[in-house]
Amino acid sequence: MLPEINIGNLLLRNNIFLAPMAGITDLPFRTLARNFGSSLCFTEMISANGLVRKTHKSYEYLKSSPGDRPLGVQIFGADPDILCDAAGIVTEMGADLVDINAGCPVKKVLKTGAGAALMRDPAKFAAVVRSVRKATHLPFTVKIRSGWTDNEINAVEIAGIAEGCGADALILHPRTVKQGFSGIADWSLIEMVKKRAGIPIIGSGDIRKPEDALAMMEETGCDGVMVARGALGNPWIFKGITDLLSDRTISPSTPSPVEREGVIRRHLEANISLYGEKMGVKSFRKHLLWYTKGLKGGSKFRKAAVSVNEMGELLEMTHEYLMSGNMAPRGQESSFPQALITKR
């Protein structure tokens, strides 16, 4: 039986979540992840300034549907008052959970004092968390990193501040800002934070195949896992994880060409339904590259696919490639595209 989890007053059917990812976790992608078993999905991070100033792009990120529930909305910013107002807007617009991004390592975000820059100023971080907590009755989480560098690891301290200021759960990606997305996530830090916390701790980082999620929970004692890059081109990872949690003897399987084609078609059709054909195809092409990463003959296919602008042509090309009989994965140890796997 899958483990349920409570975040504030929100009861989730399992403890496997889809992470917020810029340019990725829109409505079609979230819907797909839910269909494969993710119990909670997040929007990509949304600028608090943009919400308060009512910029069109910021509100576009909030597009949802009745089936896109429960929905976590991640906002970022540096000003406690603006974040307070943004949290109020998100609450009024029907979010199920509000999350503060205090872990983004991207330079243009850091330069504004937002993202992981908040971790370098504990007093300001506390002010942000208190401000958002006052602004919403919704379940409230904070996503953080290990710290700034290997010599500035302060996740335990920051987690304690978040809990003390009213966060209902904490999400930890145990890489430093300096690491970015390189190197190996230090899962031992998740264990350290969990041992000191009185709220749920969600682990993130290096969940590239179902077995990784199980290993993280067993090694760290975390209350749940958040999948990010491991879901790119691989929504099957959520089913693999939930299957493993239900029965540890199950071996996650590699999707057949027919299964892969069906998911690609559903994803593309959802993109076009939301964005129209021109933008829907254009925004989908990156996903198609991930869906075919690590498959034999994929390089030639991808070079041709990136220039296609029509749905019918793209689907026909994909069908011919997947049914050619020459696209079996290199190796059978994981259903995840091989090019994105690194050993722990």
C-alpha cells in the first residue's frame, strides 16, 4: 500500500511529487506526471514581482484544469511584502499549496536576492517565510539547497528557521549553489535535516530511476521524494516508483515502442490544445529529444525532428522511427534515457 502524506491540511495519496522546473512543468507535463502516479505537481517558478505587477507571462504559468489537482504553485522573489502579496494572489486563484523557491542557483535569480540567495541572509529568509505564512491559509512549503558552497552548508539552520516561521514542509535539494546541477547530491544532508525536523522533509536530487527514490527514502528517512530531471522524457518513472513502494519485488520495465509513441502523442496533443499548433509543436520538440535520448538511431532522428513545425509531420516521423525496430535502449538496467544517468 502506498504511503499517504499530509502537508498541512492537505492529504496526498502518495509521497511522490513532480518538482517545479522552469520551461518544463506546464499543464500538459503535469497532467502526464499525474497520470503516471505523481500525487502533487508544481508549476514552474513564478516571479512574485510579475504576479503583483500583473504581467501576462506570470499569469500564463498558472493555467490549470480541474484534473490538475492538487496543484503546488512555486513563487520566487526577495521582498517579503511583494512575496506576501503574490502568495495572496496565488491563494485567491485556486492553488492547493504555496511554495517559496529559496534554492534556485541561476545567476539572474541570485542577482535579485531571490532563490538560493535567501539562504545567505537567515534574517531575511525568516522575514520572507513569516510574511508568506501570514498571507495564506494554504499548506506552505519552502524549497532550499545545501548552502552556497561546500564551506557554507547551512541547510539544517535554514530548515529550522523555515519550520519555526510556519512552513508545513521543507523540500531539500542537497547540492550547493556552486554545484548548480553538477556533481552528486549529498543525501546524507537530507538525513541530518530530517532528524532535527518536526515537519515533513521531502528529498530531491539524483532520482533518475525508480530504485533511486526507494534508496533515498531508506537511506535518509525522508517523508517523500521529488522527481525533477529524472522525469524528462520519462513519465514512466512515477509508475515505477509507486509500483516499487507497493511491492519491493517489482522490477520497473522499459516502455515498449508502442507505449512510448502513445505517450508522445498524448503529450504533443495536449501541448497543441493549450498553445495552438505552432507554439505547441515548438515547445514540445525539446520533450521529444528527451523521449528519444539514449535510443539507438536517436541522434539522426533528433536532428531531423528539431526543424519540424507541423503536428502531423512530427507524429509521422516519430512513428516511423519508433516502429523501425532499431531503437532499443542501450542496456536494460534502467528505463531512463541513458545519456542522463550518472552513478552515485
